[in-house]
Amino acid sequence: MRSEKIAPHLCKTIRGGRFVPIPGFPGEKIDRRLLPDIRWMKRRYDIFITDGYSRDPVHAESGEHPVGLATDIVPNFARGGSWGEVGDLAHLAEPRQDQPIMPWRWVGWNGDAGHGRGNHLHLSWSHSETRPGHPARVVYTRRCPGSGGDRQRDDGHHHRHHRSTGGTGAGDGSGDGGSTGGTGAGGGGTAPKLGKLAPVVPEEE
């Protein structure tokens, strides 16, 4: 596994993919290169993951669930989580409808059919092309795996939702929008040089 920070809040990791259990979410697995991002989201936004790596036909076969690079998220109510916090995470990943920032590839939230407040948030991470059931060679994440970067001070504090409605659009979750893929690192400045990415595949559920 070789990781490199290529922009603020953006890491490129080559090889090293393996589907592993997600700590704290029994029965769920993910590409291990996403674990630092998941730890950060869990700590900051009180999330609960209901699905990760999955070959279930309910998910798009050519999407990110079958390659371990997607999560379905709801609030962790047992820890005081709320839809407001999940909405704030959605808005971070996709500040404007259908315009996610890297490393996220597709964001399913308000305005996307089968997603949104009261249903779930879907997050997909960007990656090189691969086949279902096979880890991608290249994965882009917010935190670099194995670097301890998920403990950075800049956004490591626990988040509390304050009056924002969250989300990425004005829709109520009944629309059929789909993102065109992350195009920036969210940190301003010159866009990082990226390798060839797999095509975006929106989830319908």
C-alpha cells in the first residue's frame, strides 16, 4: 500500500485494498483504506453505517457497494446522533446538488430517489476502474490510511449540529438526481492531478 496526500483533505492510495469488518458496525465490511475516513465520520457526525461492501442486488452492480467503497448512513441515535448531523456530512461531501467534492464520487441525499433525511445518506468514494468483488487499485480518501491523519486537529473535534437544515439541495428525497462525480478537493487552489476514475453510477435505493 502506498499513500500520498495530494491536496488538503485528499489522499491517493495505490494497492493494499482488502474487504475488512468495520469496527463498531457488526456484520458490515468495507475496503480497509476507508477506515480512517469512517473513524472520522463516526467521531464527528455520530453516524451509524447500515451497509458497506455488499453484493446484494438491491445495489447497483457497477456501483461502489460491490467494491467496498460505499456506505449507507443513518444517525446513531444511541449516541445522540441526529438527521441534522448526517445532513451536515452530506453538505460537506456535496455543497451543491450534483457537485460532490473529492474524494467523494456520488452522494445520495435530499433530491435523490430513495435517499435523504428520514431514509439514509449514501456516500461513494472515488477510485480507479475495477470489477465487482475486487478491490480497486487506486482509491481516493479524505484521510491517508496508516498515517494517523484521522486525528488531525483541523476537523477532528466532535461536531454538533446548529440549526442548519443540512443536505445538498432543497428536495425532499423524492427526486431522481445523480451526481456527476467529485471534481475538486474542497480546499481551494489548483485542482490535484487525478488518475483515470471509474464512471459514476448513482444508486436507486
